Amino acid sequence: MAKGEAQKHAACVHDCRPQEDVWRFLADPSNLPRWDKSVAEVEVNETTPPGVGFAFTTVGYPGSGPDRGRMTYRVTQADLEARDCRAELISRTGNARFMAPLSGASEWKIGRKEHE
């Protein structure tokens, strides 16, 4: 991979639970520490309502880097009926400093993947 080239990380999880339950769990940022082992806690910006514009910060464990690896995200797309949500990394400190040169490459997508 060339310097400055975006990396893409993806995961596919198969679960027997109802899709609505899985979507509700993954779409709630407070659950991040339960499925992302690098996140110790989540700070929610209480001034932004859920949906597009909603902001939250992930915080790593002590010793996980400057400012405990804090990374702040903002929801850029939310389609609850289609179960599709995207959040963009908006901070440039903490562990986000590693992603800062990759403008536009730091995005989360939570959604359904149709079987091929």
C-alpha cells in the first residue's frame, strides 16, 4: 500500500438474532465498548440529537495513546428504514492523528449486506 493510500477494514458478523435487535445494538454508540475491544467508553455529545449531525467520542484504555486515544465521529447519513448509517471521523487528535492524512477515508458504515 502506498503512503497516504486509504485502508479499508471490514467485518461481517452472522447472528441468529432478529435483524431489528442487531441493528438497534450496533446503532447505539454506547454499545461500542461491548464489541470494539479498543474502546473503553463513549462520550456522547448531548447537544446533538440522534440522527445526521449526532456526534460521539470513543475513548481508549489508559495507556492507549495521547488523550487516551480519543476519536470523535459525526453521523453523516442515517436511514433507519434501510438500516444504513455512516459516521465520519472529525477529530485529528488522539489515535485519529494516524488517520488525519487519509482525508475522507475515516468513515464507519453500519448496515445490512445482502447475501450474494
